[in-house]
Amino acid sequence: MNSQYVITKDGLRVHVLVDGAEDAPPIVLLHGYPSSGLLWRNIIPGLAEHFRVYAPDLPGYGRSDKPAYAAYDRQFHVRAIGQIFDALGLEQAALACHDTGGVVGLAFAAQNPARISRLVVLDTVVHADIPRLVQVGFQMMGWPGISHFLL
């Protein structure tokens, strides 16, 4: 498993765990709150036998940028997922998402159906947006000195 960074169109530096053959079908794994791409560390090796696996730390999490200006709402993350796909050169991929990653993953899939070859949703709820209390937690991750206490 390799660790790399990509830069999105909006200029966010996103950390991504990568494994599997470069010519294998791609799968993107989205984590929930409060987690990171490391959530998938024990699953990645098995998936890498069949897929090119990408497990990003969504903006606001892990080793990815945590901009203080971001709203960290559903649409912010949906936009980020599209830009992560673009930065990784993925026109289409399977998408597996967990927890709050499921909320944004479902929204991304609904808004971009041609970019999703398969969809797996684990332990999530369906609601119109990320609850305000969770958004506040996301915003706190961008505050200097706070993020290392939350993640």
C-alpha cells in the first residue's frame, strides 16, 4: 500500500492510500466521521487483488487539507469527491462508502451516475444533509491546534 497526495482543482491537497495493479478496475473507498482512509487498511490488501484501490482522506480529515473557510457540508464533499476522481484520472470507478462517507457518496453517485460503475454503502443513514453538529466538528478540524485532538 502506497501513500500519495493529489491536488484538486480547488487547490486542496488530498492524501490517498493506493494499492493494486494500475490496469485493474478502480475502486474508491470513502470513510466516515471521525476517520480517514486508514479505516480501510485491513480491507485494502484483499481488494487490491482485484482492483486498483484508492482510499482518500476526505478534506477535513487525516492528512488532507483542513481549510478553515470550508463549510464541510454535503455539497462541499461531493464537489471534493469529483475533483479527487479527476486528480486521480478516474472517469469511472466503483465506490464504497461508510458512515458520513455514505451520505456524500450517495449524493455524488446520484449527481454523477456515469462516474460510478458499482456502489456499496455501509453503515450509513440517508438524510438531506450532514447534521449541523457534525458540520461544526468538521469546521473545528480547520482550526490551528485543534485538528490533532479530533483525529
